Amino acid sequence: MPLAPIQDHLSAPRGLGALAGAPHSGAAGGAVCGDIIRIAVRVEDGVVAEAGFDASGCAAARAAGSAVVELVEGAGALSAASIGPVQVAGALGGLAPSHSHAADLAVDALHRALGAAARDGAIHLAPRPGRTLVAMSGGVDSAVAALLAARAGEDVLAVTLELWADPATDGEKSCCSPQAVTGARALAHRMGIPHLTLDLREDFEREVVDPFVTGYSGGVTPNPCTSCNGRVRFGAMLALAEALGAERLATGHYARIADDGRGPLLERAADDHKDQAYMLARLRPEQLERLSFPLGALTKPEVREIAREAGLPVADRRESQDLCFLAGRRREEFLARRGAKPAGPGPIVDRRGRVLGEHAGHERFTVGQRKGIKLAAEEPLFVLHKDPEANVVMVGPRSALATDRVRLDPIALERPENEVDRVKLRYRSAPVACRVRGDVVELEDTVDGAAPGQLACLMNGSRVLGWGTVAG
């Protein structure tokens, strides 16, 4: 009498201990559940030529690792990228609810291994017309971007970036946590889309988190999202798109791409309330040439309605408002946990240098801020300036924030400076008429201060011509 599938895998596990030293491997599990599964793959010519596994913990974990090896060996990389817990459980003849986590862990380990292979260039597919790689976060916007690409007849693949993992933050509130990756993968598979994961945690920490901590300690207000888009996310995803033979990368951002005859430029979205061109301002023309923003002409309500009609489970999912690495934690707490030495108490002074009170640390404030000053005055007080070396915060009335000149360092333009006619100094602010002279932006109307470290989006009408960082 033949053995049941799960008993067969337990008595004769496939690939147990194989590829122990392979560079392309992934592990899932840990102390919380007591089960750990490690999967390794060797990919040649777009095919998983060999796979291996190791597992500790319950018998179901060992069986699930064996099942994954059997499923992926000899399969194309994209077929392997389509494997989810349902297929693993099916290969084992089904799993009891108490053991279903083993299939989840095995799949997570597999996809980490495939992601490592993809990032190292081991997965390289021939170019295919109409193939599009879609960046999926697990939210409604990226899901609809993938849906629209599929409806347009494109061969859709999906990628999710794992940028941050911190047990002290709420992974459900982060767009790039391990929980977000798992959710995005499940959604992609539900939509019939092969899914890959890129682990960019080291890059993200080096290029985004470390400068964020250093910036606040040094008295500036960094904009980590623009840095992430310009220095981490898009470069890696475009490289993956090329390796997978995709013509373009599509994302769920609200923005458009225009061409003025001299090459592509970023353009504001049709929905002013959702426009994300500011956050994407650091993208270069050579990147824009291979990008697509399917939601650029849509409003958020329209996107949600498309998702509802398609039966997507994320149609009414709430949007995350936090920075992905804060995810429910206070900024000051995060900085302290990252080793930033608190400046400690210091004086709050007026424009004449008179001491009005005491603050708990200059890093808690940014230029233009009102909240947290906690001083009685005839009119509301705002932060005008910070001296991080002396740990002094200067405050004054809102009128004292007014400025008509902003210096940028650095500044990057894709068109001559005389074509810039407006600037956007904050994500939520309206563009202000201006002209650029060297590294100085001269404003036609005054604005209430510009926080050093923030991005300035330089525009002509609705088109983005470049960007700069507000200097102190």
C-alpha cells in the first residue's frame, strides 16, 4: 500500500542537506514558532536546476521543505515564483490547520532564495515584448496597477521589496515589512501573477535610515521617501525588470510621464489630492524611459471602484501614513533606539536671543513647527531656526518664517534653469512661482520657511524638471 504523500516526504525527504553552501538560499521561521526551514536553489538558464532544504522543528516543517524541493526542481524560475502555500499543502495531501504554518514557512524560504538568485543575476530571461514587472506593496494602488497591466494584455510579473524588519514596529503598518511581503505575494498569486521578493534591507539602512538618523542629529529634516525612491527602490527594480526580460516597470504611484521632445519628464497626476510627483522627483530620464504609472490619470475613488469590481480583497484597505521604518513608533523613540545620542534639554530663544523656556532636544523640532513648543505667548510661536551644536531652538511669530529665497545644495536639473517657473517645497504644499539662479530659488511670493533637508521639486507647469535639497 503506497504511503500517504506527507509520510512519503518524511521517509524519503527530497533534497535534504543538498546545496548546504549555496549562495542563493532563504530561511523562514524562528524562536516564536519553533520551526525553521531553509531552502537553497541553483538556477541555470532560467530553470531551477537543483534545490535543497534543511528544517528543524515539527515533522510538518521537514515535509514542507521536501515538498518545495520536489515542486521546484526542473521548473522554470517564473513557475517557481508562482508557488504558494496551497501548492505545497496540496503536494503533501493536505495539512491540518495546526500544521499549515509549515507550508507558509517553506514558501517564504523558497521565495527568499529565488529573490537572492534574482538579485545576483542568476535568473536571467530573454527579453519578451509586452512583459511588465509591477511593483506590488500589497495595497490597492499597486494591485490595480497590476490588474490594468494584465487587462491591457501584458505579461505581468510582480516584485515586492523587503526594506525593513523590526520587531519593535508594527509590520502591518509598513509597506515593506516581512508581513507586507507575505501579503503582496499572496495577492499576486491570487491574481495569477508570478511574484519575486528583493531583500534590500542593507541598502535601505545604508542609504535611507542611517542618513535619516544622522540628519536629525545634525539639525536637518530629511525626506527619507524621496531618498528611497531615488537611491534604493527604482534602481533595483529596474535592474530586475531587465533581468526578467520585461520592457518596463509599472508602479501604483499617482504620477504621469510626458515627453517635451527632449526626453521623458515626470508630470503631476490628474488627481491633485493624490499626486506623488514630489516623492518621485529624483528619478532620472533614463529611468523614466522604462517606467509606467497606470494610475496617473485616475482618482483614488476610481481606483478603489476598479478593485471592488474585480473582487480584489484590498479594495477598501486603509493607507499607511507612517514612514515605513517608524510604523507606529514615535520619531524620538526610533532615533534613540538607533543610537542617536539625544541632545537633551536646551534653551528656547526668541529672535533677540532672549531665553523663553526650555526644550527637550533640538531633534524634536523642525523649521516651521508649532506643535510641542508649549510656551505662553500673545500669538502662536513657530520654530524659526535651530542651532544643533549649541542645542538652541529659536522661535517667533508665523510672520517671521516668511522668506522669498531658498538655497539648494545639491541641485539637479534636467532642463536649463531658466525653464523652471515654480517650486514645490513640501509634499502637501502647493507649487510656488519662482525662478532659479544658480543654487538659489527666488520666489515670487513668500512662504512660511523651508526646512533644511527637505526636497525642493523644481517644475515647469505640471512637469518636473529637477530637484534640490533645502540647505541650512
